[in-house]
Amino acid sequence: MANKPKISTSTQLLGIIGNPVGHSMSPAIHNRAFEELGLDYVYLAFRTEDVEGAIRGVRALENFKGLSVTIPHKVAVIPFLDEISTVDQGIGSVNTVVKEDGNIKGLGTDGPGARKALLDAGATIENNRILVLGSGGAARAVSFDLAHNGRPKSMALLGVIPEELSHLANDLRTKTGTPIEDALLTDATLAVKMENADVIIQTTPVGMHPKEDNSLIPKNLFRSGQTVFDIVYNPLKTRLLREAEESGCLTVSGIDMFVNQAALQFEAWTGCDAPIAPMREEVLRQLKQG
């Protein structure tokens, strides 16, 4: 590992805004990446409710290069940005802010990070039937990116919050060319959609530590040859992934999406290729420490 650069008047500042942010692994993973490449950057966590003030600070401070944006500010930050991509406008939220020549740009890296995790694992998205469980922020990011860039045959959404589910489904229908189906998540609808799904993406917190015994999908519904992706990364292998693997499915862990989205942020801020292996190593070290 390269020696950690000393903080100086030329040090570039990055950070994460949200509330809470005390649990965030982003400072550890990004500062590890800066150390690996010997970059004169530092990344800090900022707990705030004043989103407008935070963006004013980024504009005002010359060395401030950008931000990660987490709950509950991913939507609220948008009115204060100068630029946002078409895909991210459709999603309605961003998790990254980049300042370039005074221009404040917002982008989302969760969706591209998820798509890369699937493709790197050997999954096929194009012309396949995608089933997304959940309709919240993560579901929006992943489903919009796949609908725009993955060219799936169709996409089915199952969620438990009717208004949120309907909103997401309607947005996807009007803003993408992918055929969309949606239904409330019940035992019956899950069984029907699992029969035809080629790729299943679990975007809810179900199965996350400390409730590791929970799973949205009964083991008997898995079919050999399916791809199953759980965005939960603590634990690394959820019950859902264990049972899918035992059923002959290709499985993808949430840690891959987390590292990928962080790497895309890093590259947007620095213009350098992200040191993926050390970043992944740092996440694993943080998880082991608890």
C-alpha cells in the first residue's frame, strides 16, 4: 500500500451527507482507495439535514470535489444541482454529486453498479425476464438502469407498498421501452412470477443482519439455472442466496454492487481507475470488525 498522503492546502475534499451516517463504510472504502493510488484526497462523513446548505458549501469551497448522498437526501438534493442525466431524472434520485469547473452534476451509481455485478457474475440480462422484489429507492435505481441499458425481455415488479409500487411501474412504462408488470407481493403472486423469471433481484432489507434467518423466497420456488441477486451485503451470503445456490442457481452478492457503485463514484471524482481489489478488501475488513 502506498504511504498515506499528508493533509495540505491542496488536499481535495469529498464526503457523504445523510442522516444517519455513523454506520457508513464509505469513508473507509474511499480513503483506502486514495491511499492505494497515493492521491491527495480525503473523504469524511457529514451528518446533515440542510441539503441546500451542503451543496452551497461544495460550490463555495474550491477544494470540495463532490459528495456521496445517502438516506434521506437522494431525492431532496436534486433541485440544487445544475445537471442530471436522463436516466437519473427518470429514477428521481441520485447518490453522487460531482463538481467540475463549478458545475454541480448529480448521478446515480447504484444501478450501474448492480448491472456490472450481474454481468461480472456471468448473468444474462438481454432478452431475459427480470423479477424485482421491492419498489423503494434501490428497486428504482436497479430497475431503471436495467430497463434502459440491459435490454431485458420483460420486467415484473412485486412490492408491498401499493402507491410506491404503482408509481415505479408507471414511471418505467412511460420512460423506458421495457414491458412492465406489477403486482402486490403475496405468496401467490411470488409463486407465479418465480415460475417464469430468469433473473431475480431482491432489493429489500429482508435477510439483513441481525435478522439473517429471514428470506422473501421459499426454497421450493427456485429453479436450477436462474440467477438470484440479493443487494443485502451483511451477511455476505444471505439465507436467500444460500438456498438459491443449493437449488442450482447462479448467485450474486450485494457486496459486488456496493463495491462497484463506490468504484464508479471514485472514478467520477478523480478521473482515475478505481483500485477494486483493495476497496473490496476494505469492505470485507469492515464487515469482519462488525
